[in-house]
Amino acid sequence: MYRRILLAYDGTAEGALALREGALLARQCCAQIVLLAVVPESSGTRLAEGVYGGAVAQQIDTYKDLLAGAVGWLEARGYSPTAKLVVGEPAPVIGAVAQEVDADLVVVAHHHQGFLSRWWSGSTDSYLSDHLGCTLLIARNPLSEDAFDAEPPESARPGSAASGAR
């Protein structure tokens, strides 16, 4: 069903849920995973860089560590993800990377925002649903790490093509 899944990961608790949900889908579909971390670039970031030289570099280092942790988590579970780190406005970057890697599914976390926050900053989810050329999954499944690890591989499930059942 899905061949290449782009997982947008930001290191938050919601991002971890999206990581698990996307990885579970990748397992079930035997899909490749592209793991993307976007270092948000905003006027606040540029202002911090002007006041404290190296603020952006420090933020990039933080996101590199987050990305490395997520890659390690996936690799420990048998995945071979491709990792990408990009600086920019998250929604357009996610859309551009999805097109670049020919993703047929993009998985993002759901971050609750109040009305004013959504109105002021816009919604990544809304932008992506309007601009992506593939399926968008806004992950909200409260799948714990233990539940993920307990999920049997596709080949071991009764009724799966790989188990020989028809």
C-alpha cells in the first residue's frame, strides 16, 4: 500500500506517538522510512541569532541529537531509516521533502493549539492537507512504546500473506 513513508519528527511526546504510529504502518506495509526533523526558522530564531551568535547552531545541534535518538530507536527495532535534517518553516519543508523523496504517506504529530495560536501561526496540518500530493496521517493513536514492541511483525500475524494463510 505505502512504499515510502515520511515521518516528521520533532522530539515532543506527540512526535514520539507519530514516530511509533508511522513505524508501525511502515512495518505492516514493508515501506521505507524517511525520518525528517525540521529546525524551525522564525523571526524569533533570527532575533536570537542576532543577540546570541550561535543560537541557530545550538538549535541545529539539539535537533541533530533528537534525530539521532529517533534513528537509534528505529534501528533497534530492525528499521533502516534515511534521516534528514532541514532548517526552515516546518510545513513547506515537510511538503518539499515529501515531494523530493517521492513519499506516498506523510505522518505528522497532532499538536493541540488554541484558536488564537492556530490563527496567528497557521496550522501545519492545514497547510499540508492543502499542498501535499500524497496521503497525510495526523497521528493521534496513543500507542505506547511497550505496545509497539509487543506488536508482532507482519509476517507473524495470522492471515498475513507472509504467514502462508489465505
